[in-house]
Amino acid sequence: MRDVYAISVFNGVDPIIRTFANADREAAAVGEWVADRIAEGVRAEEIGVFVRANSQLKRARSAVTATNGAFVELTDKIETTAGRIAIGTIHLAKGLEFRAVAVMECDDDVIPLQGRIESNADETDLEDVYNTERYLLYVACTRARDYQLVTGVDPASELLVDLA
């Protein structure tokens, strides 16, 4: 495990960036981080855990389940719920604000999505993919008011360098 304390390029709290050897260790660490925020007085509904896509929600569920906390999975129709930690995709984070946000699964093949890179061979299109993915990460990270954790499994996303 490697801890990197970064200076945020955004207005707001400085993110803590952590990478792990495997998904189980990442989920356990995020669960511990969430439990620590709750112990510090952050209410469950003031915490958001976000991943890049629906296919990664399992890792977020695993992290929150480790805290024995209740959660709600955000959809375009379901918003935050009192007493429940919000879990969702980065797309659903837009427009929301939380005291504490964890952005998980920032792995090399997830942000940017490997499929998007492989399907865009043109250099201009590839640049657009990277810009879009960078923007999505920015959206997720700017949802945090007081606490920000960004995690991934080694090798982590090259876009995390933008946060350092």
C-alpha cells in the first residue's frame, strides 16, 4: 500500500490518494475511512462513494458493507436518503455535495475506460476521451466539502497524477 498526500488542483479539500495491491484491500481501506468519518461525526447521508461505471458498484458496496452501514444506490430517480451512505457512479455525482467523498476503483483500465481508448484510434478522438475521463474524475472529486479519498488498485490510473 502506498499513501500519497496530494495538493488539490480544485477549490476545496486536498484529496488523499491511496493505491492497493488488490480490490479486497481497497474495499477494506475505504470501509475503514468511511467508518472513521462517521466516528468523527459525519452523518451517513453526508458521505458519498463513487465509481466510474455500474460494473464497479460491487466494490463500492463491499466497502460500505464492511462498515455495517446502510446505503442507497443512486440512480437518475433516486437521490440521497437520510441515514444512508450514497453509492453511485461518477455520472450521478454531478450536482450533489457531500461532506466526505471516496472515489474508488481509479485503476489504470477503468479511468479512462480501456474500451473507450481501444475504440478511438484517431489522435483527436483519443484526446477527447482523455479529456472526458479527466472531467468525470474532476466532477467526482469536487463533490467533497471536507474529506476526499481517491483509491485504486495498482497500477492506478495515470489521471491521478492530475490530482497530485
